[in-house]
Amino acid sequence: MSRSTAREDMLRSAALLFRERGVEATSLADVIEHAGAPRGSIYHHFPRGKPQLVEEATRTAGALMGSVISRGLASDGPAATLRAIIGGFRQQLEATEYTAGCPVAPAALEGMNSPAALVAAGESFTSWEDTIAASLWQRGLSQDRSRGLATMAIASFEGALIIAKAQRSTAALDRVEVELLAWLEAALDAF
């Protein structure tokens, strides 16, 4: 098994810290400390500074989530995959006392200081939607219905994460899971 590089460690640390604290509340020093990286290494690996780190951490986190979605859809189907994603977010929320959310959302919410990170967040969400929509279309739903359900799925659990953090409860996420899966299963059962 290969050891990760300082660059990979910093990207992973940045994504973890952004999902818990947000972009603006996370300093480069926080990332260096969390990653256990040498102080001067951040500008070696990210010469454009924090905007580059935010963009690349967002892209990395988005790609990782995209892989989870793709693998789940291929092996377990849409309902089980969405249930697993929501379950994973529920566990993260509880394990971090409701500080951790989606690692891509902070760039979307705070992207005004890093336009490239905002683009990366948008591309990640679009990729997830495309993957879910393709899976639903392959199961017989129309392209429009597949796209609508995919958008609703992403928007629902992203919104529920924000509510859960604010309320310090998974109740919103729990309700979204029940309703989302009911809509999804009803749409798929129609075929």
C-alpha cells in the first residue's frame, strides 16, 4: 500500500476542515496542522494559495463522492445508494456533533472568494445529478423524469444537511430519506 503524499494529505485535510468549519473559517495554518505537513509545503503544492487549495479540495471531494455514487448505483441501485449516502451523512453529523456536512457545499456557499472553487462545486453537483439520472433512465424513466428526480435527490439531502446542522438533529435528514425513497420507488414501480 502506498503512502499518501503531503499534497494529498493537505487536500484531504482541507476537505474535512471545510465540511466542518467552512472555507472562510479554515486557515492555511489549520490545514497544515491537520495534515501534519511542513509549513512551507502549502505554497510549494498550491502556489496560488488558498483559492487553489479550495478549488482542488472541492474537486477531489466531489470526485470521491461521485465514485461512491457510481459504485453504489452499479452494485445496489438507486434506492439503496441514496439510503447509504444519507446514512453516511447521518453518521458524520452524529460523530462530529453536527459540524460535518457535505465537503463540496462550502465552496458553493462561500465561493465568492474563489470563483474556480464555485465552478468546481457546480461541476461536482452536476456530475452527481448526471450519474443518478443516467441510472434512473436505464431503469426506464424518461430523461426529464430522471433528471428531475436526480436534482430533487441532491437538493433534498444537501438542504437536509444544512437543516440538521442548524437544528443539531438528524430529523430533517430522516424525513427527507423517507420521502425521497418513497418518490423514487413509486417512480420506478410505475415501470
